[in-house]
Amino acid sequence: MNRKNLLVRAPLVVAGLSLGYGSTPVRAADAPLELRIGYQKIGALLILKQRGSLEKRLAANNVTVSWVQFQSGPPLIEALNAGAIDFGYTGDMPAIFAQASGVDFVYVASIPQPGASKALLVREDAHIRSLADLRAKKIALVKGSSAHYVLVQVLKKANIPWDQVTPVYLQPADGGAALQSGSVDAWSIWDPFYALNEHVSGLHVLTNAVGIAPSNDFFLATRAFANKNPAIVAAVIDETTDAWHWAAHHQSELAAVFSEASGVPVDIEKVVAARGNYEIAYITPQVTRLQQSIADTFSGLGLIPHSIEIARAVWTPTTASLTATREERK
């Protein structure tokens, strides 16, 4: 992994506040702040939490960090909307559903997801051997999740209209149980649930999302928090980038952290780690265009109530060095 493909460290100066690598304060010592971060049992924020580097960086400036765990992106978004958290990490679709619902958040940074960590699992006795066999089947997924987009794109590739399958909206643990019990025929899901179930007797992988549904996962913040505390937001991304860079080069240790958090066997988490992408960047025009294309697909299908403009929710760091493209950092 080339460190130049990751975010470069750069000081951020906003309204007289500086957050570099010395002792310059983030905020006045008499103005304490709690930064509340939503995370899941996998991914870069879990590693950031485990390392404790963000707490150390912000402690001297009277900023504390608290962590709130979620099973998937949609409930994390609900917490963001309710003001229960300030910052979090989700797949592409929770952010689109949130923006369409009027949640006032901003896209801060992204991790590209080519699709290796997402798949459609099917029951052997459902007689699904090709994408075309999905017609008229019952398919479990988390509504408004990245798995939702994967299923939409899989059906598009198979020329199956959305209304010719029966979506069954379940959280991951329930989706897996429904597939194994026969309550549904297929399941659109992501790692580690994908890796945990791909070799279960009676199931097989119909397809992963590579070449079908490339997307991005996103770091999000409430607009109010990001606008008021840009230096803190930049610090979170910087420390997360360092943590994820460490993870790229320590995958056995990464798998152990994932396993401890999720309860998934470490050998399974090694599979998850190997399928991961370890590049983090602030939002580029290319990322915005891809997310807009996904949003347009969902509005066209009537799966969100109206069209949205992704660019309106993109947060712009206040120094050119932080908004440079990946190519410019090479």
C-alpha cells in the first residue's frame, strides 16, 4: 500500500484555530466538547477506537471522545439525525436515503468499495444458478443499506424489474437466519456476514458486487458539527487514515481486533481483512459523480421519494492541501 495514495498530513487553519501536530489548541481550554462517534463492529473507525490515538490527540484541547456502536448504517444515520452522534461511517445507501429524508449531514471522506466485500448468497434448494433465476424470489436485505444498491444492480444486470422480486427487509443477523431457515431464497449482504455464511452448507455465493455495484463507503458528520468544528473533523480523518494505513500492513492483527469486536472467528475475519480497501480520501468530484449516479438510480425506481443533489452535502475542507485529489498526492 503506497502511503501517497492515502491522505497526507496537513495543518488546518480555520477562524484562528489550528490543528497541526504540535500543541496548538483545537479550541479554547474553557470550552469543553464531547465528540460522539458512531461505529460498527468492522472498519476503520473500529481500529481508530482500538488504537486510542484520537483521544490522545484531542485530550490536551479539552475535547473528549465517546463511541456508540451500531449494527448497520441506517440506525447510525437515525442517531445522526436525532443529534445523538456527531460523526459516523456508513455505506453509500444510508447516506442517500438520509439526504432524501432531509437529514442535515455532510459527506466528509470516503473509502472506495470495488465490491469484493459484498455479495448475494442463495439457498441451494432455491434453484438459483444464474442471475436470471432471481425472478419471483424472496430476497433479504437491510433497507437503505449498501446491500440495497447491490441488489438493485444485480437485478438490473439480469434485466429483472424491481417489482418482480420480493424484498424482505431485515437486519444482518435476522437476514442470515431467514436464509438458513428457508424463509427467504437469497440474501444481499456485506462482510463479515458474507464471509461468515459463504461456506455454510446449503448456501452458495451467486455473485459478489465486483463489476456490478462499485461504490464508496463514507465518513459523515452533522453539518452543524462540521461547520462549527472543522479542525476536529480534519483531525478525525487524519487519525483514521493513520489507523487504516496501519491496518493495511497488519492484517493478522486487524483480523484479531475485528474478531474480538464481532465474535466472528478470527479465520473468517482474515478473509474480511483480505477483501478490504485501505484508501481514505476527502470527497473528490469522481466520488460525488458516482454517488449521484446511485442516487439517480434509486429516485428513478421510486425507492427514494425525490431526486437529490449529492454535491449540496459535500463538506469542503478549508485548505487546498486537504482537498487535493489522489492523483495530486502521488
